[in-house]
Amino acid sequence: MSSHAGPIDHHHDHTTSTGIPNKKLVMWAFLASDCMFFGCLIATHMIYRLYPPPGAPDPMDIYSIELTSFSTFILLMSSLMMALAVNAIQKNNLKSMRLSLLTTVFFGAIFLGCQVYEFQHFVHEKHLTLTNSLFGSTFYTLTGTHGTHVAIGVFWLILMYVRSFQPAAGIKDRGWFWRGLLHIASVIGVVMFSMFAVIGLTHTLQAGEGFGAFLSHDFGLLIGLAVTTALSFYLARPRGPVAFGEANAIDVESMGLYWHFVDIVWIVIFTAVYLLEYL
Amino acid sequence: MEATAKSNFTGHDEHVAPKRASVFWRPTSKTGLMSWLTTVDHKRIGFLYGVFALFFFLIGGLEALLIRLQLAVPNNDLLSAQQYNELFTMHGTTMIFLAIMPLSAAFFNFMIPLQIGARDVAFPRLNTFSLWTFLAGAIIINLGWFMKVGAPDAGWFGYAPLTSSTYSPDHSIDMWVMGLQLLGIASIAASLNFIVTIINMRAPGMTMMRLPVFTWMALFTSFLLILSFPAITIALVELMMDRLFGTNFFEVSNGGMPILWQHLFWIFGHPEVYILILPAMGVISEILPTFSRKPLFGYPIVVFSGAIIGFMGFTVWSHHMFTTGMGTVATAAFALATMAIAVPTGVKIFNWIGTLWGGHLQMRTPMMFALGFIWMFMIGGFSGIMHSAAPADAQQQDSYFVVAHFHYVLIGGSLFGLLAAIHYWFPLMFGRIVSEFWGKFSFWIIFTGFNVTFFPMHFLGLNGMPRRTFTYDSNLGWNTPNFIATIGALVLGVGIAIYFITIVYTYFKGQKVGRDPWDARTLEWSIPCPPPEYNFAVIPKVHARDAFWYEKHHKEEIAKENAEQAKEDEAHGGIHMPFASIYPLVASIGMLVAGIGISALDHNKLIVSIIGGVIMVAGIFLWAHEGNEGYHMQADKEKKS
Amino acid sequence: MDGHQTTMETSGPVAKSQLEVFYVTCWVTLVIFLIVGGVLAYATIKFKARNAADEHAEPPEQSHGNPLIEISLIGLSVLSLVIIAIPTIKAIGYTYDVPEEERENAYEVTATGYQWWFKFNYPSEQIDGVGDLVTANELVIPAGRPVRVNLRTLDVIHSFWVPKLAGKVDMIPNRGNHLWMQADEPGYFWGQCAEYCGESHAVMRFRVIALNEEDFAHWVARKKAPARTVEIDDADANDLPKAQFASFKTNEYGFTDKWDADAEISPLDNWKQQQFPAKDENSHLIAKGRKLFQEKTCLACHKVRGHEGLGITGPDLTHIGSRTTIAGGLLENNHDQMARWLMHPEIVKPGNKMYTTGYVPNNITLSSDETNALVAYLESLK
């Protein structure tokens, strides 16, 4: 692409008719579509809450509003981290961007972990499954679809993080592609192992057992976590100039829009599905 | 295909090899099968959409002929009930999703960049992805014909609980659902592309109010698509969850409410019909000015009514549900809203007539189809107004009166508009002009056959014949109109055949033409026929609406501007073009495999779905990874023609 | 348009009100069509380029629009729609439910749609020890009174449409719809399911018979009575009719038009005649048929109140002999058609439950003699 002389204006793209970069515009349009998507799922859930069949489970018996409030807060904070990442790369601060991206990933993973835990709890202790009631069907489909959006976002964030290590053009680095794949795998590994380790820890503590029991149950998880963490640190060592800088801020910003959208949708779901029950 | 390939690419290629030693193979050939599979050129993509659409149109037409043959006489035994039910389901689904929509997409693809003075769409590889995902969806929907379970048979709007696993236990409905989901993804991706292209990639001086009406209608259609498709996506997700995992969305015994399916479906379904008609209205709004030799009458209000129709299209969905017992308030509200939408539609018709008024009308084939459109769409619109009066609709709903209405607006409206577009833009796309005699001849046969088929259906409906019925008794007074309709359908079939043979012949052997054979008004006609790969040697500066008309009447000014711009482009290295890519195709193949795994198989569902998913993710990953540098090329010296 | 299911010749106030709204739309659109079409036709002719020279002449005046014309046309369009809207809103209210002042006089029935037949319940006609009066496929109502029909279904969506009396309303699972209608005079009316409900949707039909007050009361009394038993007459043993049926094309579907072509009596009179037993009843054959009704497990799905049938998944057959049509309003109720239905249900009505859940799992087949007896029995159930 034609190179720019001088500083990049992150708020105006002179190659487009409106000044809005194409990638940003397409993301906004896609989010408008995704709004309708979630709107229909939320509407389905709420309509069926207006007409519960006889014998329907009572959400107030099932929800743990403390846990969900906590995960909601975490997701909100992840949006803050995301905004910091965008801000950092707009100022060409690669290190700060990488750290903020990783924090966003971890907060997102915590949210997902809480959701996995919540689902397990609802199924095993509260006997609410996807199929045994209308409420179960709408609840799991709605929150599960949102969770899938979060998971896609987490995956995309990890990809963006690893992308920021791509060596600059002209640098002979044939192994970059495969190293990049390994880097992605190892970060995903860290996320997954820590998520399941925390869930395992929670279960152990709930069962009244101590930390020692956790170590023996989930030793494999902890080894995996240690290995992938070490590998991630190793692969993140600086290797010279990278092909990622201020010019890529638009990509991070578009991803940020997606992440904020997913967060806002969760606020709406949290209100409509959880909080409204308490009115 | 070779003919197009030879004539398209007149520029010199100066590839700049990608700088990194790369895992990625850049398809560089300009001819041959690979060049078609990896193309990101909007013109080629448009052509492929058109070819696929016309193919499926013929399939849908065959399905219709079989339907009419069965109904030619009472108590006929040509088809079994099951066969008939599959045919009417597939006829509707095919014509709407695999014929009209992709034919509109063909013209959006080919013409929008040319009309706004751009070299391609905003996201060329996403454009390719839409094309191949569309094909994947089309394949999955039609797979049932080749399998024991048969094609889907629950109607094109698949009401629950008929589509639940209780009442449709085999895979035919799963394939219907999966195919539609893929078609939805393709449509949404394409629409996002067009929205960004139209808003963001206009040539300098091309303000929104100088856009050709066709491009405006494409913009509204794209907005309608991205906002309405999610509703059917969710409805289909809920249905699929019920069928695959036993959820209760439409499971009556556990409190599910089938009326919810209807609401979700029609919240999509009504905007869908505007998606089907707006492109054709856009085409008519180009053809009438060209062949009347004056500008479109009331341009701002024609554009504005398109916007209003699009917006109000979201407020009238329950007029498809007048007989579902919604209560007096809801019924009245939707009846009034539906009547209101007739106003902007009427405004367009008035303005088209105003365009003709005082012109020098040239009765070429595109003009014949355009005039036919106005007449037929008027009739279809009037039966629509009759439906909007809910008490009258209580008798008309689910009868042949509805069938008459929507065929008048879809064939007399959408199809006529698109058939007109093929004739109108044929010289631009292929450098050849269709014979006036054969074009007009096919028009009259089609027009006659169409009216003979569908006008009697108004009377069949008023005489109480319900739709979606594989047979009828001989004492209800339906025999003669049905027979006449079948004759009409055969005539229509002949007309379509003549039309097709004519355009195929013209593609290979038709009379060649130079630039701007119609003395047209919009930018797409300002470039050679067929266009070079880069579209414009120099991106034009736009000074007025009907930009090309201005150019033709201000030749010196334009020549000076273009020379200056050409010098500037040289300084920047020439014309920047995107690389072709295999990865959008890979991603679509992944979706096809996953879709088949989920919906068509009895065994090995999970493993096939996972394999498909991996292919899809790999395709997207490599697509993102390969980057979008592109290369530079020089424009050909303009040949005087 | 004067067929049996026409919407253009109405026999009751609801259909009439709906037709009147339709006429308003017809007139308004006709006027618009003549005006707009006239202008379009005129413009097409007057402004056509006459010859090649004309075509290549200077373009005409490049006018861009005329706001005054636009506004006036929009105003006129809105006005025409208002003309349609006012009677529309009125009729929406009128046709929704029985008018206030007639609620007390309204007669209530419940229609339930099944794949592919209709069940009719009469909540106001209670039978001791049993419950509602239940019939199928031919709805008998009192004439000259509003009738409120509750619409239900337990499987898929159906629709209740008897055009001469009222526009349709759908039967949707888990939804309590209703419609109201009134037959001004006694009559015999054709109806059909009007929402695609599966394989045999096209052959899911029914009838509505409206009777004057006296006839209706007699009909109710006869139907509340248990199934008719024909006394055995020993003479009949020597006079058994042969098992002879007309042959049909194996893939032929409906056939309810025979009496239209042949009969010199009105459909209503034909229905009235159907209420009386045939003159050539053979009591031995009937008794044999009654036994077969049990042996062939018909009783598992079909109720014959007072005899042996108990089932409720299929249509109630207590008074099947008095219906003018069988197989869900599809076949004329006579000897030959009844035999055809019993011997080859899968050909008459593809996918029907009698065949798929009755005959097939239980390996039921019927010989000509067995069919002969069963037909005699069923025809005797007047």
C-alpha cells in the first residue's frame, strides 16, 4: 500500500470517502447485524419467561447472582484493558499493547471459566439442563451463544497478540509461521489449563478438601500450565524488529469494537436474564 | 469462459513478488480454472453469481412446470403427494435464495464499483468467500434430491412444529436448515462488503446524492439483509437445537410456542421481499432514463422512498400472520402499516412515469422489460393492497390469491427487472449486443405466458382454492383456470428457453459493439466494453448526478482532469490491484464439509463436522495471515473505438 | 366464481363483511389502475421516438422533477388508503368475535385439527357418564345463530376455512384461537384445511351443515344416543349381498363430486337423506361387521359409543353412517368408496395414520368379504 509521510492520523483515513477506515466501518455494520442476532435470542428468552409452562423451574432458586455479578465485573474490566491496548498501539507502544491484550485475554478467560463453572453447577446441582425445560433451553442457548462470542474473541485476541511478534519484512526468518502457530497453541494452553485448574480448585474447596487434595487431583493440569507458561515466555522474547506498529492500530481497534460489543451484549443479557428476575 | 478471459485483461501485469519467503502461494494465472476459483475481481465474481443463479433458475422453473403439470387436471396422478410437497418447497426456496437473490448479487458485484468509480469492492477476498459460501449453501439444500430422504418438504417457510423432528423425522429438513444458514452467512458477508464499498469508496466528487439509483437500492438492500437475516438465523438455530439436541423452543409438550417461529421467520421474511424487489427497482430507475433520454424524474424522492420502504419493511411482518389470531389491535396496526407502505411504492411508479413523460422513448428490449415491470408490479401491488385489508385477507390467506399476488411482484417485478438488466448491461459485460428481434420476441412470449399462468390464479383464490395442495376435486369450479394456468406455464417456459438460448448465443457469437451503445448516463458506461481488469484507467472526478452524461457534455474539462490524475498515478507506481487468493474458497469448502457433517449424515457426524471446522478455521487463518499487499500495474493505452 | 368454496357468494354475516371490505379494495385499486395505467399508456404512446432520426435527435428537456406534482400524488395516495382503512378497521372489530349483543345467543363448538381430519366437540351437549358430544369431519350447527368455534390442535398447525361462512383462522398448538360464523339459512357448506400440515394436507377437508332450530334439536338428540344396533333377522342369513365393489385406479385420490353430477337433490337434502338407514340393510352382514370391527382392532383407535369401540386417536364413528363424506371430507360416503378407504387407505390418503400406525404395525389386511361386512356395519351406524 502507498506509504504515508508523517504521523498516522488514527481518526481520519484520507483514502476513504467518509474518512472512516474501511475496517472500522465494516465492523460497525457487522455489529449492527449482531445486535439483531442477540436481540432475537433475548426476545425468545423473555417471551418464554412471560409464558412459563406449568412446573417451570424458578430462576431465583437456581441463580447465584454473586458469581454472575463477579464475572460481569471481570468482563467489564476486560473492556477497559482492551481500550488500553488500542490506546497503547496508537501511540506505537508495543510492550504496553501486548500486556493489555494478555490481560484482556485473561479476564475474558476468567469470565468463561465462571460461565463453565456456573453451567456445571446448574446442571449437576440444580438439575437445569438444556433439554429438560423451556427455561433451560432458552437460558443455555442465549448465554452459550454469548459465551461462544467471548471465546471467539479470546481466540482472536491471542492471534492478534502473537501477530505482534511477526518479524519485519526483509528479515530472514523462515520459521516464523510455525513458531507463530506454536506460540498461539501455548498461549491457548495457558488459558485452558489455568481455567480448568481454577475450576478444579473451586470444586475441591467446595467439597471441603484442602489445597493438597487439589494438587493431587489436578496435578496434570498444573504441569501443563507450567509448561505452556514457560513456553509462552520463551516465545515472547524479543527477536528484533517486528512488522507491527502504529499502522496496525486499526486492526486492534476493530477487534476492540467487537470486544466492547460482546461486553455490552452481556450487560443487556445480565439485566434481562438475571437481574429482571429479582424485580 | 475463455472468451471473457481473453477480452478482459488488457493491462500489463507487473507483479511484485511478495517480500517474505512465504508459505503462501499467490495464484497469478489470469486464465484457466484456477484463476476462476481464486479470483477476487468483482466482475468475475458477478459473472459467476449470474451463471449459478441462472442455472438454479432453470431448476426452479423445472420444479414449477412439474407442479403445473400435476395441477393441470383434477385428481391427477402424475406426482405423488410427497413428490409434490418436495417440489413446491424447493421451487420457493430455489427461486428466492438461489435464483433472484444471487442474480441481484451478480449485478451488485459487477456494477457497483463501476457506478461509483472504484476499482473493486472494499474487501475483495470477502467477496470471493461470499460467492463460494453461497454455492456451498445451494449444494446442501439440493442434496436431498440425491438421497433417500428426499428434498425438504415443509414449505419454504418451514412452520414449526411441522419441521420438528416429531413430524419431519428425517434429514431433509436438517439440510434445509443448514443450507439456509450458509446462504445467510454468504448474504451478510456480501452485504457488509457492499455497504462499506458504497459509503467509503466513491470517486472524488461522487456525493451520496449523485449516486446512481441502482447503487442506492443496493445500499438499502444490503442494510435490509444485514438487519433481517439474523432473525431467520436465530429461528433456524432454535429449530436446529430442537432437532439435534432436544431443546424445547418449539416443543409444544414442554411449553414451546410455534407462533414464535412465525414471528421470527416473518421479521426476516418481510424485509426479504423488499430485498427481492429493490434491486429490480434500481435497474428500472437506470433503464427508463437511458431510454427516455432524460434524467430520472424526482431523483431525491425516489431515493428517499427506497429508504422508507426499507425502513417500513421492518414494521409490517405480521401481515403474513393475519389469520393467527393476534387480536384486533395488532391486526389493525399491521393492516395500517402495510397500507402505508404502498405510498412510497406508488411514489416510485409516479416518478417512473414522470421520467417517461416528455422523453424520446426508445423501445429497445430493456425498455420493454422495464415497461412490463411497471404494469405487472402495479397489478401485484394492487393485490397486495387487497391483502393489507385484514378482513379480506382472512379469505385470501393461504389461497391461490396469494400465489397470484407474489408471482406478479416477483416475476412481473423482480424477474422482469433482472431480465431487463441482463439485456441492458450485456454490451458492457461482454462487448456484444443482444439481437433486438430475439430479445423482444422472448419478452412477448414471457409476458404472455406469465399473465396466462398467473392471472387466473386470482380467481382460483377467490373461488376458494387453497395453496400447497397436490390435488383438487373436479366439482369445485377450479378445473378450467388450472388448465389455463398450466398452458400459460408451458408458454412461459418456452419464452424463458428462447431468452436463454438468445443470450447464450449472443455471448459466443453476438454482434460486437463499441463503448456506450445506449448513450447512457452513468459511469459504468464510460469505460471499454468489456471493462479492463482495473476498471478505470484513471479514477474519474464526478461533477454531477448522471456523471457520465456530464462527462460526455464537458469533454475538454474531463480530458484535462484525467490527464492530470494519470500523471499523479504514475508517480505512485501505477494502478494498485489486489492479489487473487485460494483461502476464501478453502474456508467455504470447510463450511460445506461441516454443513454436510451436521445435517446430512447418519453416521460419523461429529468427525466430519470437526474436519470441516478445521478446514474452515485454517482457511480463515491463512487468509488473515497472507496479508493484502497487492501489486501494481499500468493501464493500457486507450484504444479509440 | 360460484364454486362450493367460493368467497364471492356468502351465506353469513362474517363472510359478507369480509367480502364487502374486499369490494372496497377492488374499487379503489381499479380507479387507481385506470388513472395511472391510462397516464402510463398515454405517455408510452405519445412520447415514443417515431423514427431513427427522432432517436438520434437532441435529447429532450432534461427536467428533474416537480415537487408540486409529487406532493399532490402522495396526498391522493394517502386519501385512497384512508378510504380502504376505515371499513377495514371496522370489519376487523366485527369479525373478531361474536358481537356483544349476541354473545348470549351464541352456540359454542370446539374444532380440533389433526393430521388429517377434524374433531368436533359440543360442550353444551353433555352425555351422561361420557362428557361432550363428539363427532368428526362434518360440523352440524344451528342456522340463524352465531356459532363460536374454538380452534385447537395437538400436532401441527392447521386452519379452519369454510369460505361461504367465514374467513379462516389458524389452529396453532399451544394457542387458544377462535372464530365466529353464522349461517343465515340452513345449508350444506364445503370447507378445507388451509395451512400446510404435511403429506395429505390437500385432502384434509370437511363440511358444515346448518339446520333450522327444530332439525338441529332432533339431530342433537339422535347423536347423543348411543350407536344404533340392528336387530338380527334370520331371513337375512340367506340373502347376503355379494362382496362387489367398483374398481378404482390405484393412484386416484378424492371423489366427492358424484352426487353433484347425478343427483337432482340439493346437497342439504342429500345430507338429510343420509340420516336414514338404507333399505337393503342385511342384519347378518352387519353383525359380522361388528365382530370384525373388534377383531381387526379398529376399536383401538375409533370410538363407537354403546358398542365396542373405545379409541380416541381416530375420528369418532358412533354415527359414521349419517355422514355424507368419509376419510376427512374426502370421499363420498357410499358402499364403494367406504370399501376403497378400508382396503387401500394408503392410496386414498398418503401417509394417513390409520394406515401407518394401525394397519402396518398390526399387519392388518382386509379381504373383500371382510370389507363387505365392515362397510355394512359402518353404514348402519346412522
